[in-house]
Amino acid sequence: MLRFAPSPTGDMHIGDLRVALLNYIVSIQRKEDFLVRIEDTNKEKNIDGKDQEILDLLDLFGISYTQTIYQSQQYKFHSAMALQLMHEKKAFSCFCSNEWIDKKRKEAKNSNKHYSYDDACKNLPAELVIDNTNPFKVRINRPEKDILINDKIKGKQSFFPDDVDSFVILNQDKTSTHDFAVAIDDMISDISLIIRDEKYMSSAPKQDYIRKSLGYEKDVEYAHIPSIVDVESTSVKSLLEQGFLPQSITNYLLLLGTNTPTKIFTLEEAVKFIDIKNLALSPTTFNIHELKEINHQHLKNLDAKELSRYVGFADAEIGELARVYLEDVSTTKELKSKIEAIFNAKNIPQEFNEITNKIINIIKDSPHFENYNDFHAYVLKKSSIDEKKLSNLIYYLLTGNEKGPKIEKVYKYLKNYIGEIVR
């Protein structure tokens, strides 16, 4: 079983989506189930509806999953496991206040030392614990030896006991801390491999230590992927709103830090050649220009009717018209603006004020012409206007722009809509 564990505290970022994609791909490669766990235990920061938005985005990107779990529904298991550790003397009550811990942290920082808890409460006599009415947290005992994590991307990683520390597993309100909740949830769900961003590497030894302290014998594998830098404000939703196709975003994210046999591919094709063990070790940089190039290619690969849907139609002829404009644009938002300019009311330059109505009436009364040259010749003959000036005006009337693709290419696909366009 593999998992993707987002928090409903904000928009899904492209780094999160990349993690989801890689987990999904590897689950297929290993023929294992894939679950989504919504980590919603931070009640103060949770945003209503974000959980469903995350699930909808996964659906949009073709990432299927076998089940959805909400971490807040697992509290009873977290509490039970913490109680077991306390009964086995593997965890203890800590009455140290937050202010006292903060003071100790500052002292360590001022002395240029690494801070770790001094285990002040670990060996308190039982009577002092039982009779103590002060609020307390629960800490797990510090490991007695180094913890080794064999990461599929980073290789062997060793962590000293002081790096792991006697860390908190239950807060004063007896809710579980994030690392403790994650470790228990992964254990309950029988997770075999955890693929996540390298910024969470320091949590791996803590979570591994929690499971082993509970007697869980299965070795959960890890693969910490290099981060995408400079993208803290780049959400998946914002890229979609800018006009990037889901398949293009997927393609780009799976290209980062990998060697692929081709630059343009689908998610289904990626399943056949992506190998997380071959991911680059260094962080990658998000490049919007490269994403635009990939998006442009995926737009070109769409069939005409599907392309037309991205500009507000369901018509293959309009799709072919949109394809003409792909020479100049790279996103569906840009493309839609070009097509809208054709069908919307035109803002004709003042230099054409005296002749615009005349030309519009001629065009409305003209017969149907398959060929643009015949259409132009007819309007020219009926209007007796300077040919260059007429050509410029016709371009405005048909496209809503001063320049763009050759009018012959545009006319080929809008000739059946002349009555709707010129008005």
C-alpha cells in the first residue's frame, strides 16, 4: 500500500501533486493499492472544502485511489498506542512548560549548541506523576542507538539519538503530534513505501522509531524526492486557471530530475519508464517557460473537437480555427482570448469609422464564399474602397485584432459563422 497525505490547510502546490503522481505511478508498478489520507488534525488551519478540492484535483489529473481516510478519525488508535508505550515504560509524562522549553532552546542557540530535551521528567518518582495536577505532554524515550534509514533515493541515512530526541508524541490536550499520528496511521494502513519531499527527511527516523517501539516488525521503505525550489506560491489551481492542461502539468512535473525516453508523454506512458531510484539527487527549479513549451505541444496533440471545448465550443471546425492560433499562443487562456475576440463585439479603430457600417452591410448581404479571395474580391467590388484599407478593416471585423495568422487560414474555418461574427 502506498499513500498520499495532503493537509486541507491551503491550495495544493505543484510539489504536492508531484508527490501524488509518483506515489500513484509506483503503486501501479508494484501492483499495490493507493490511498489518500487527509491530514486534518490541525483544526485551526483547516479550510472548509479544501479536502474535496484536493480529491477533485486528483480525479482531474487521473490519479485514482482505493480509499480515503481522514486522520482525525484515527484519534482512538493514536491514544491507544501512546498508552501502550507508557505502560511499557517507553514513554513518559512531561510537565515542563512551553516557556521552560523555549528558554532552554534559546540558551542552546546562544551557546551554538544543538538543543535536545534534557529528560528532566523521564525518571520522576511515580507518586510525583500520579499526584501532579499540572498539564502534561507525553514524550517517547530517547533512542539508545543510531537509527538507520535506507532511502531509495538518498541512500543510507544515519541519525544520532540526540537528533531524534525524547520527542513529544501527545500534546497537552492529548491529541497526537504529527509524527506520531503519521507513524501510527502508516502502520495501521500497512504502508510499504513512503514517497515524499526531502524536506520531511528528519521525520523518517522518528516515525520509524515509533513503529519499532510498538513492536511493528515490517520495515517501511522511504524515498525522499528532491524539492522543487522557488515554487512556494505556485498552486496547481493557479496553473489550471492560467490555461495549462492537466496532462501538460503532469508531463512537466514528471520530467523534473528524471531522464525520460521522450520529452512529451502521458501519465499512462510514464508508468512504463519512470523509476524513482533514478531521480536526481539535487533540487530542481520550476521553469514556467519550459512548462509553456510542453503545454503548447499537448494542445497541438488534441483533436479538433476537444480543442474547441477549451475555447467554449463543441465544434471541430472551431477547434481547427483554434489550432490556427496555436502558432502564437501556449495556453488555453491565451487561446480562448483569441477566439473570443472573433465572436465578441469588435472595437474598430477610429480610422475606419466612415466605412465600417457600409462594409458590415455588404458582408451581411453577400453570398457564401468557400474561398477567401473570392469573398474579398466581392466586398472590394461592392465597396469601391482602397484595397489595402479594406483588407485591414476586414481583418479587424473577422478577427477582432490588427494582426495575427494569415486571413486565408482564419477564413477557412469561420466562413460558416460570418453572420455571427460581423455585426
